Amino acid sequence: MPKLLIVHHTPSPSTQAMFEAVLSGANHPDIEGVDVVRRAALGATVPDVLEADGYLLGTPANLGYMSGALKHFFDTVYYPCLDSTRGRPFGFFVHGNSDTSGTVRGIEAITTGLGWESAASPVLVTGEPGKADLEACFELGGTLAATLMP
């Protein structure tokens, strides 16, 4: 069964709400035959990445960059997964209080290096996530999971 790995760092209520919407979309009843696995960024491992067929990443924008937890995840898995995961689909969501551009730049640079393929536009939210933002997160989760459906 194809596996979607959701790697997240969700320390704030806003980022947690976005994560829950992503998870709900990925687990929608219309999505069949996809195993959705979630891991906190500090707990995700090389085997988690190697066993997954696609990835969904979530992070706050901290001081103009992704969270240290998501950066640690990338530092841990980058070289062990570099050749084995090329071409796999991914998506991501970012919450920031004022700006997400540095975070987006960092995630895109690392995933380009890994050779992962963007399967959906990222969901970028500044300030409190509204209904439309959470719906976009729901769609992001559903899109990534549907991409992996057999």
C-alpha cells in the first residue's frame, strides 16, 4: 500500500490547526489505498522516509526560516535518502506571523537537492489561519494522498 509521510513541527495553535486540516484531507473517505503516517519532525527517521512514497511537510516560519525541528529532520535524512527518494511527490504548509518567504526558499532548496517533485502548491499563512486557509490545508492533504492512490 502506498504511504504518505506527514512530517510536522506544530508548536503553536495556528500550526496545529493547519496540521489537523491537512491530516483530515489526507484521511478523507474518498482517498482509498493510501497509508497516512504522521511523525513529529524530531521523531521522523531515515526508515520513515525510505518507506514512504510521498511527503507532506509542515512548519512554522521562525526568524525567517523553517523551524529547527524541520531543519534537523532534513539534516538527518538528506544524505541517507538522497539517491533513493528522487522523483517522489511532496507538498508543504507554513505558518508565519509576518513572513514565510525565507522558509519557502529553504524548503524548496532542500527538496530540489533531494530531487523531490512538487505535487501541489504550498499553503502559506501569515497571521491567524482563516476558514479558507484551513480549507486549503485540507485540499493539500487530500491532493498529496490522492496522488499516491493505486
